[in-house]
Amino acid sequence: MGIVVVEICDSNLIHTLDVESIIESEYPEVAVLISDCLNYCGLCRLKPYALVNNRRIHGKTPEEALDKIRTAIEEELAIYQ
């Protein structure tokens, strides 16, 4: 398991991208977990989001959300360097 954990709801709009493969190939120290539900009822239908070390990151589009997730990962990794 990585020092940074990205959690994604299986029903989320961000799932139009292969976030798991993208993030894990760019950041080998990051673990991406896909869950059936993250218990943020309704949010997954409204906007693409993920949890990065339990911090909610979202965007207007899946691509914007992915960019913000990358930024959040970089911030988290900076703590451990």
C-alpha cells in the first residue's frame, strides 16, 4: 500500500477515465482503491471526485478532477520528502 491513498467510488463520473491506471503509472507510491460506495450520497452523480488521504477533491469535469487529484498527491508526497 502506498503512503498516499486515492479512493474512488465506482459510480462516480470520474470513472469515464481510467484513473486507477493513470495515477498508479505516474505515482508508483500511490494506491488507488475503487469502492462500490464512499458514502457521500449523491455527490458521485453531481461531480467527479475522489478522496486523497481522506480529503475530498473534485472538479467540474473528469479531466479537471484528475488534474486536481495530481496536485493533491504532489502536496501529500511533499510531506514525506
